[in-house]
Amino acid sequence: DAGVIQSPRHEVTEMGQEVTLRCKPISGHDYLFWYRQTMMRGLELLIYFNNNVPIDDSGMPEDRFSAKMPNASFSTLKIQPSEPRDSAVYFCASSPGGGRQPQHFGDGTRLSIL
Amino acid sequence: GDSVTQMEGPVTLSEEAFLTINCTYTATGYPSLFWYVQYPGEGLQLLLKATKADDKGSNKGFEATYRKETTSFHLEKGSVQVSDSAVYFCALSKGQAGTALIFGKGTTLSVSS
């Protein structure tokens, strides 16, 4: 079975540019999560969806960040405009249910904002 | 609020040494507990889990027992290998529909031959 697929794996761009990260969850999983990982702050939950509907976006740091899930097989996380402090590894994860079900993670997108 | 606290790393061991990584949690109710592992350049992978008090999760030689009286879920392995070098995350879930995992900050394990 295919796991969670994220693209791109690496992204380097200049400050002020728009960045779009993509995620394809595991088929049949109805929860999708976006995380950010940095050395300073560890693993932070940004937002999660259930059946394509955003449930909790309290972790989204600023209005520059937005996430969508137009259908069950695709989600995007967008940063506009990007800033150097957004540099991090961004992970997408999916699960077949919330709560006690384990989450399956993608390999992440390493984002560097110059 | 709910939280997970892990021992700070890095933990540095020689091959075949005994491993313990401490994890304690704060939560109301009866959370499920998880250990995830992250190898370099990869995402997190579920290592083991326990859903109720006194349950023991185990996988690949790793074990952790859900201790409600001490609110702990310490990870142990009797004999580590170089290939176990990774970052280990403890996490909890309250279990209600619509809730996400709460992760600890992670503990880096480095095993040398």
C-alpha cells in the first residue's frame, strides 16, 4: 500500500515568495494532519481535517498560512508571503480515525526560506 | 492542559546496551499512549502503543508499559543496535473523536558500535 505522499521533498525559495506544499493521504483515511518540525519548537500541530473539513486550525501561526482539502485525496498548505522563520520540515499525516488510531506520516517537505 | 514530557537527549549508548527513555504524561481521563520513531530524513513511524492501564506495547524488541499510577510510559529495549539510532517521540491521545495526538519533544538516541 502507498503511504502518505508529500511533495516536494525539498523547497528552497526567497523571502516573500508563495510556497505550496502538497499531501496525498492514505486512501480511506478520513483524518489529515499538518505538522511543522523545528529544532527550537519540536513537532507542532498546525491544522487537521476530518472528512475534508478543517476541525482545528489553532496551531496555524499566522494569517500567512492557509490549508485546504478540496477532496479526500489531496491537501495543500500554503504560505504567502514566506519568511525565513518559516524554514522547517513540514509533515503531513493521515489516520483512519481520530483519537486512538495511530497516525501515518509522510517523509516531509524540508522548506528553506532565504 | 494535556501534555507529554520526555527525558532530554541525546542518549548515547554502545551497541548491546540497555535502553530506557522516560516519558510521563498529564491528562484527564484515560488516554491512549504511543511511541513513534523518526529515522534521519524520514517521517515518524508508529513503534508501539497501549490503550489502557497496565497494557504493554511491544515491537522490534522495544517495550513500554502503561502505568497509570505513575502516569508514565517509559520505552525500553534490552540490547540496542546501531540501526536503532533515531529520534523517539512519546505521544498521547484522549480518544474522543476529533482529537489529535499530543507529542513530547523527542529524544535523540545515538548508538555506536
